[in-house]
Amino acid sequence: MTAELVRGQNHPLPDTRLEIRVSGGKPIVAGATLCDEQRKVRGTAWVAHPGAPTLPGLEVSRQAAADHRLAVDLGALPDGAHQVNVLLALPVGGAGPVTFGSVAAPFIAVTGLDGTEIASYTITDLSAESAVVALELYRRQEAWKVRAVGQGYAGGLADMLADQGLPQAQELATTINDAVARGLARSVAAPPPRPADEARVRAAAQGHTAPGQQPAPPEPGADPAAQPVTPAPQPGEGTAPQQPGDGSVNYTHPRRQTSAPPPPPPAAPPAAPGRPAQPVAGDATGWSLEERLYNQVWGMFEDLARTAAAYRSAVDFAESRMEQELDKVLSDPRSRIGNTGDAARAAARARHGDLVDQARAALDRDLAQLAAEAEVVEPALPPAFADWSSPVWHAYRAPMEIPMALRLGNLHLPERPDLRIPMLVRLPLERGLWIDSGRSGTDSLADADQLRRLALDSAVAHTARLLASYPPGAFTVHVIDAAGTGTAAFAPLVSAGVLDGPPATGAAGVTAALTRLTQRVDLVQMAVRGGVADALPPDLDTGEQLLVVNDFPHGFDDRAVTQLRYLADEGPAVGVHLMMVADREDASEYGPLLDPLWRALLRVTPVPDDHLADPWVGHAWTYEPPMPPPGSQVLSHVLQRVGEARRTGSR
């Protein structure tokens, strides 16, 4: 059971490996300091912040965000560290709030690695403070505890760090603020909330409420743990659509910030009384049909999440009410005389059945409306959004510009397994992929060899989609296959001529490929930071880069693992992306060294698996990889067209 702490209260910690989740509603900075037995910070090396996010046993976020997840391993802290302080601060120099009194009360939760919440704390009564010590994890007689602190500082980070005994407090505060400013400069500002009159019109006839018009669930307290459905916007760890701080789903294209999009085109004629309206493909707002379809797909995702959450909540309420009524019957001595007790129990069960039946009827009504919409939306999707079975792939031509999103698979919930919602992620990719080739975390009955083959086939399908979504020459793919076990799977990519070169094999090939890409990241970063992007070498490939790594960690030493972590963290900002095909159990020999790499990537599976979570209502969505139909040659056909376009420079 979760302990809801108040200021000054403490609670024992059952484990030393924890996650600390922070939800602030608006972008805030999260950091941590280590203290010795005298509660003093010994130096800047004991401060984890966006400019230096990792310490032994501690990792914090790299930039300001509305939600944070901090990783803590108390058993791996440096010698002499007896206390961990979790710090929050508001970014300076921007257009955001300058005091915590003008934002929602920050919410902090301490959880286990499995997501089980241990303790939580809502920091209230803040006013003029711009920095606050939220929690402290401290050691008492070899046992660790958490204490709710909530100590605010009107002087900001500098005053807070100085209060912990750090002599270089002002200099470090400046360094942190500079790092945060650089991170915010790379982020797309959240658009204003979508007006109610611009919401998609989901018709209702004579008392019918569309799924999207149901009461919204309460805003979640934190982001999901490992792999949130980040089908959008990235709902990731994960990941479901990304959400602005007010909890609403962000449907707005980041390149369309200057004015409101035009309304959707005229919808179908009104439905007859008593019947739901006929759905229309592209009835969401947007500047183009592609953007309207993108918004409509995520509107369907939102509607399915809402209606499933409403049904589950109604069933839970009915069961709770029945249990209370049955307890009341058992505790009343009069119910033991005659048939009074039996009648009361039967009445309680009947009321429970009525409530569940009503909830199921509402669910079935909304699911039928969503299924009808899916039937008209799926055939209208462009290639980047479409399933491999769609006819649009047979008429594929290389695009002239990058689409706004890419289909990464399908999502569904157990209430209606046949209702599949496309999982769309924005382009360029904001995080790489980890395709799990092992049995960890999946209930699949496939054997280990079959799972590895399926994982490789899934990686090839994802790679083909990415290549087909970019104009010729704008996306380059590199492959590392250290042991050569993926030769057959990568054959379609090799034969179509869409790779930068043959797959790298052996230790020398691994080293050469990683060195080349890490040097490219370093070079582009220096050019961008120095404002001399036009001084890059003329032979540098400025297109997006994808590195596909098979059978990790075989053939990788510690230096190679460090380079992979660097590419996962720094690569996406300069157009270098990572796709790992690996079994996490095989990679566990690297221990905590590999955890940041695992967390930096979006984990997907080669078989259907309910491992993706959304931060909105907490559903566990079942993910299905986007594989071509059995026996279909569509993937080879598309790769051949991509290869021809790369060689000739035409569409």
C-alpha cells in the first residue's frame, strides 16, 4: 500500500533500486545531490543535473520537462554518501512561470523497478520559491528511508545548493541553467489547448454520447515506467500520445504554431434519429489530409482509452458496492433469521449485475462506433500510416518530403481485441528502438531461435518502412551483425541495395562502424553549437542515419557499449538513430551499465505483447509489430523501389 507522506514524515524503503517519478504540470528541472554524514555536498561531482545527468547509482533527466523519472541504486552510491536529495527548480530566462506558487503542486512518487508505488508526496504551500528540495533518501543504521521535505528557496538553485554546503553553488547553478536552456531550445513548444469547438465531431443521436465526449479521467501523476506508449506524441517509457502539462492530448503539428488549423471538411449527412452518425475519414482538424488523418487516429486512440477506462471503473464500482452490501448483510444479526439474509444477498448481486450490464452496453455501443470508424479510416491512410496489407503499398513511389509520422505497429485492448489502432510515432524519431529477441517480458510460446528470427524480421520490416518514408538519399542505414547470424534476414536489404555498405562483422567491423557514427555525431554537434553548420565537410552525409545492431552484446566490449549509449543519448538530436535487436537477459552481464541504454530506447517485441503503457489512464496496451501478410512480396517490392530511387535519384 502506498504511503502518502506529508512534510517531515518518513517511510522505510523496502529495496535499494528505485525510481522517483516527478509530475509538475509545467516544464521543471529535476536533479539530485549526494550528502555525507554531516549532510554536506562534497563538491560538484556529487550533483546530478541536466548537464551531468549520471553519477554512480544515480541518473536524472537531461532537460526540463513536465514529467521526470529518476533512477536510483542506493547500493551503488559512492563511498561516504549517506543521503540523496531530490531537487526541483523552474527554468530561468524563458517565458514560463518563475515561482512554484503559479504552477500546480508538484507530485513526487517513489516506486520499485516494477512500478509498485512505495511512497508519494504532493508539495503544497509553495509561493515565491523557484527551487525546492522535494525528498531526501537517507540511511539510518544500514536501512534506507525516504522523508518528505518540501523546503523551498526564493533564491533559486544557487541558494539551494549553497544551503547544502557547496562552495561553487553559483557557478554550478549557472551551468545547470545553461544546460537546461540548450535542451529547451531543441524542444518544440507545446501548443495552446485545443478549443472545444475544434474537437472532432463525434455525432450523437437522441442521447448517444460518443466515446470522445465521456468525462475525462483525472490527470496522471507521472509518466509510465519503462516503455510508455509513446505512440505519439510520444501517448511511451513507452510508450501513448504525449501530453502538455494540462493533461490534454497534443494533436497539433509542431510546424503549425502560428494560427489555428482550418476546420475539418464537411462531414457525412446527419444520422437518422436513434442511430449513430456514419464516420468519415479525415474528419479531424488539420492543414492537410495527412495531418487530419494523423489527428483522427490519435482521436480514436483517446476514445478507446476513455471508454475502456470508464467501463473498468464502472465494473470496479459495482464490485466494491456489492462487497459493501454483502458485508453489511453479514454484520446484521437480523439477516440470520429466516430468509432475510439470502434475499439481501440476492438483491446485492442483482444490483451488481445490473450495473455491469449497463456499463457493458455503453462499452459495446462506443466500441461499435469506433470499429465503424476504423473501417473507413484504415483504407484512407497514406503509405507511412498504412498497414503492409494496404493496396497503397503496391503503387508505392518514393516521397518528395518526409511524412509527419510513421506506423510502428498496432495497439489494442482486451475489451475488443479485433479493434486495432495504428501506433504512429512522429518523424524524425525522437528515440531509438529495442526489439526484444528473448523471452523476457513476453508470454510467447515460441522457442528462443524462433523469437530471434521473428525479431530480425521485425527489424527489417521497421527499417523498410523508415527507408520508404524518406526521399531518396535522405535516410542511410548501417547494419552491425558481429557474428553474422542475421545474414539471411538482412538479405532483402542487401539485395535491394538500400544499405550504406555490407553489414559489419567481427570486432573490427563493430569498432569501425561505431567509430564512424560517433565521430559524425561529435562533428555535427560541434558545428551546431559553434554556429558554423555551413562549415561541415562537403562529403558528409547530412541525411538521417539508422544503425541496426543485431545479436547484441556478442562481439561488443565495454568501449563499444559506451559508444552505443552515446549514440542512443546524443544521436537523435543530430539525426543518428539506433535500432537494437537483443535479448535483455543476454545483455544483463553488463549490469547497471546497460540500464540507461535500455531506458533510452523504446522497447517493442516481435510478437503481440501487452507491455506498452500510456500515462493517461494507465492501460497496458497490447502491441503488434507491423509485419507483411504471410506469403506477400510487398516488402521486397517496396525495397526494390527504394533501391532504384537511391541509385537514380528519382521517385
